Amino acid sequence: MKLQNAPEKNQLLDFYRQMFLIRRFEERAAEQYTLGNIRGFLHLYIGEEAIAVGAISTLMLQDYVVTHYRDHGHALAKGMDPSVVMAELFGKATGSSKGKGGSMHLFDIGKRFMGGYAIVGGQLPLAVGLALASKYKCEDSLTLCFLGDGAISEGEFHESLNLASLWKLPVIFFVENNLYGMGASVEQTLVFHDEIYKFAQAYKMPAVRVDGMNVVQVMEVTNKAVESVREGGGPYLIEAMTYRFRGHSMADPSEYRNKSEEERWRKKDPILSFSKWLIDEKIASKKELDQIEQEIEKIVDNAVQFADESPFPEPAALYEDVYGSK
């Protein structure tokens, strides 16, 4: 792992803490799904942790994040309480949306985490709207919009990039290219699949590709984009090459993928490779990392217990929060 401007030890350990939190949270969510405590669809972020952690670390508190339905990792990296997130997955009244949103619709306006969205590409016009509002109000805030490679074929992608560039909006479009849109590979769905980031050229937008399995490189590349956007340079696009270690959702056995491909990507595990680098470079000891892991295990255990013991919404809650109040 080569670094241009290495972060301080505390930040590097925080990167490890956040990535390990996301990994353990997702593994426990999968377990609770098989037990029937989480229902509906569950899309896990296992394997892609370096992206959420590295990218979101470059933001300020007033910046917005909006994303797709594989949203647990982004929510946790933006600072949402793991217990509240788990309760939402359980459909409990103590969840972030009082149990009404579930896995694909996490939301925390206080953290400026503006939601996961189940419609492929549906978050893109919302990101443009958030960025337009920031510019109209002369606020020092930007919007980081995550999307998968499967959203590139949607009309919203091209409409959103066009308007963002036309109006020079403070928004970063972050493509998490995990090579598959559900069960279809990018080769089967995109003619221009080998260099997705170059789609931005058609909209006169700067763009770059990064190793999405390397948390520090993701941080460095995103930081450059953030600086450009804050300085009034208009929108930016980043493509991160990554891989989901599980199926599209818990309902997907992922039999369409080649086993040798899966093994090759697992050798790039962002958490294992990062922990090895921290130890090899004598930035942290195995004991320090073990201590972090133990702390995270307790946090996730508490999150599951909190969700399990929380009440379901009362039937009358169905009629609450239907309309916004002034």
C-alpha cells in the first residue's frame, strides 16, 4: 500500500474501527435474517467497506450523503447509531424511521444522511436537488452521492450528470463498481464497461478511477474531489473498483459468478489487507487491533440486543408521519 500523504495513526485506526464495525454489523444482520428477525430484502456491504469509510471521512458535518439500497455501510460511516440502524432492520419502533423504512431506507437528517433508495438510480436526481439547494442558499455544503454500476444504464444517471454540470453544482457522483448489477455482469449490460468513469467526459466533468479495496487511496482521491467541488469547480465523478463478497441480496446464491474470480477478489479483502499493512508498517500492533475488534463485537452485540428487545410500532403508527408538518 503506497501513500502520498499518510494520515495520522489515530485516523488510520479509526478507519480500521469503522470498517470492522460495518463488517461485523453486516455479518450479524445476515445471521438475524436467517433467524427471521429481519424480513424483506437485505443487501449486504461485505467487501466494499473501504469505500464508505474512506470517502465519507473527507466530508464535513454539514455535507450530505445520499445512496442506494446497499446502504448500511454508508449510514454507519456517516455516524448513525448501530443500535438504531439494527432496530430499523428489525422493523422496530426505535429504528431510524420508526421501523417503517427497513434495510433499504435508512435515514438520519441530523447526520445529513439523506437516505438509501430502493429504485435503481432514484437517488441521483435527489442528489442534484440537494446540491442545487446548497448552491441556491450559498451554503458551504456538498452532496456525496453513491451509486452502483447497475445505475449507469438508467436515464437518471445521464440526466443528473447533465444538470449538475450545466449548473456547476457541488456534488460528487461516486460509482461503486462491484462488477455486477444483480446477476448480470457489466460486460453483459454496458458497451463502455471497462472505463465507466469516462462517461463523465460527455458532461465535461472531471473523473477518476480508484482501487475501492484500499481505504487510504479512496480517502486521498475523494479528498481531491471534495477540494475541487468546494472551490467551485462543479461536479466530480469517482469510480471505485470493488467486489461484494456475498450475493446481490440474501436471496441470491450468487451461482452466476466464477469461483476463481471470487477467490481472487477475496485476497484483496479491504480489512485483512489493511490490518496486515498496519502491522507490517508498525503503525499498530496486533494487540491494538484485537482490542478494537473486541470493542466492536460488544457494540454489535448491544445493537442486536437493543433491536430484539425493542417494541414493534403500534398499528396506529401506520397513520402517523404520512404528511410533513410545517
